[in-house]
Amino acid sequence: MEFEIPDDWVSGVYLGKLTAKKVEGVYQGRLTANKDGLQSYVIFIVRDDRPCDLLFQCSDLTWQAYNSWPDDRWSLYHADKFSIAPWSGRKKWLTGPTGWVSFDRPYANFCQDHLVDRPASVGSGEFLLWEFPLSYWMEQQGYDVSYISNVDTHLDGPGLQRAKGFISVGHDEYWTREMYDHVSAARDAGVNLAFLSGNSVFGVVPLLPSAEGQPQRIHRRAGYFVGERFGRRPGSKIQMGPDGALLMGGRHAGIGGGD
């Protein structure tokens, strides 16, 4: 399905609602379930290039890292859906270098099963959970805001300098090295930075093309933004990025340690 964005749409985060129609029949020997009326979202960001007061960055690289579609083996965290951590009784999480995740799939429940009722993203990534409340409030208050994704920050460093302020919002854990460099350059050029987010600038990810050659479609956890000195591990293949604290003024302290 293709959808052309009208020229008069303003920059924002848009949710397209999909509704299933009743389909009954036999498929590969099994009776299909009646999905009539089930709904989910398709999320996309409309950006512009105008000067603005605030750039609102959505954390789509992190949405994809935690995306469990089609099941828990396909996030960056669960390589073995049957692996249980003895100290918590929950699934073990992979914390080192991982396989790849792709933007070429819908969003399912995100894999943080320790949160209350394992909240569904309803196809929105993590936007409805983390970014939406601030977005709603800012627009209600009349702020001049334009929206971008992590991928926009990765691709267009000079474009960040059209704003007076850059806001990292939500669960902004996974960054590319290019994102770090571009936001650092924007700061040095006079753009104010606000990190209204948690667990931010923590995982280093390369952003690569899909198997079909479409750019910026897959990524993996390659390392951490903890600084070369803090991240030395003899014989390790983990790629350590610059210290995230030099950008944010603080550093992620680990689960339970505060952000």
C-alpha cells in the first residue's frame, strides 16, 4: 500500500488506523480466526525543513530495538524465547552485540515484559507510551515545534541547526555515531539541547541498508556510549562510542540506578 502525503500537511507524528474486515475460510488446513473489527496503527512522521523553535526527535531506533514482531525472538533482546533468568524468573535479555532488526515489519508488543501488563504499542512503536504525552502538551500550549526521527538526525546534521532547541523524547536509548556527532555539532553551533528522555544515548548502532538495498532499514546493537576509557574490555569486539554524559550532562546508571 502506498500513500502520498498532501502538500498542506504540517510536520507531525501521524497514526493511520487499520481495521480488519471479517474473513473466514480455510488456510493451509486450518480455520482462520474471525479478526473482524480488530484495529492497529501505522505510524509515520511528516517532517519539514523550515526554521522552528523546537525540534522534537522521536526515538524510532529504540522502538525497533524492542519490537517483538512477530515474536520475542526478533527484538534485540531475546535470542532464545525459552531462556529464563534465575534471579528474576523472566526471560534473559541479550546485552552484548546482537543480530539485526528491521524497519520492514509492523510494530507488535514491545519486549519489556517486566512492565505492568506488558503494554501494547498498538502498532505505534513506543510513541503512544512515551512521546505522545509531551507532544500533546506542547501543541496544546502553542509551542512552535517540528518533528523528526532518529533517522533524520542520522542523515541531516546541518538540518538540526534550523532550530533553537533540540529535544530528545521518550525512551531514546539507541543512537548511531553519526547522530552523536550531528547533535554535538548542533550544540556547538548554539542549538540548545534538552533530554526529556530516559536510558538515552546508550547503545551504539550502525544503520545499514536492507537486503533489497533500501537504505537505513536495519540496525543492531554494536556497543555503548560510555567512552573509550570506561569501555575497555581486553579482547572484546564491542564498539564503544564517546561518553554520552558529555552530550547529556549525565549518564545512564543501569536498571534500577536511575537515568
